[in-house]
Amino acid sequence: MGHPPVVPFVLVLVLTVGLLIFALVTGIRGPRNLHVKVSCAALLALGLAIYLAEVVGGFWVFPKIPLRVHLSFAIPGALMGLVTAVSGVLVLKDRCSRRTHRRIVSLFLLLVLAASTTGVWIFWVGRAKPL
């Protein structure tokens, strides 16, 4: 089974946060082409971070209630990433207003923040499995 990929997970998580912030800034003030590219990179990084969190989490035992709380934000947050991407494409095609897209982005970021916070919490209250 080996050792958990903690360092790659943390590096990808930091990269994801940076890309999400950059996507937010370019969405507000930057050129649209750059925003689209950064947003795609942020969603890909988020997907990789989720995958690595699952791998690292396989080396831990989490209490049931904190895990359920975490998943109640993590699953909708991941799905909202897709909704956010779709609404962004619809904005590009003039089929969705920027205002609606901003609201969707806000909900997505709120869920990601809640999932990240509760993710730290489940590792804090969990325990590592013996190697």
C-alpha cells in the first residue's frame, strides 16, 4: 500500500487555491481569454486535489459524523464546479447573464471553502491507520 502522498496533495491544494483566486481576479478584472484558461486549470487542479485527498484519506480513519458533514459540502461543491463551468460557457454564448454566473461562482466558492475547512477538521479528529 505504501505511504500517503501528503506532499503532492498539499502542493496541489496550494496550487488549486492560487488558481481559484487568480480565476476570481481575472473574472472580475482580467481579459476573458485568460479567465477561461485559468478557470479550466483551476477546475482540473481541484479535481486532482480531490483525487489526492481520497488517496491520502485512505490512510486515515474518520469519525462518521464529521465525515458526513464534510461530504455534505464536498460533493455539492464538486458538482457546483461543473455547474460553474457550464454557466461560464453559457456566458460566452450570451445564454446566461454575468450576474447569474457570479452567483453560481459565489455558491461554488462558498462550498469549496466549507469543504476545505471541514476537510481539515476530519483529518484533525481522525487518526492515521497503522502502516
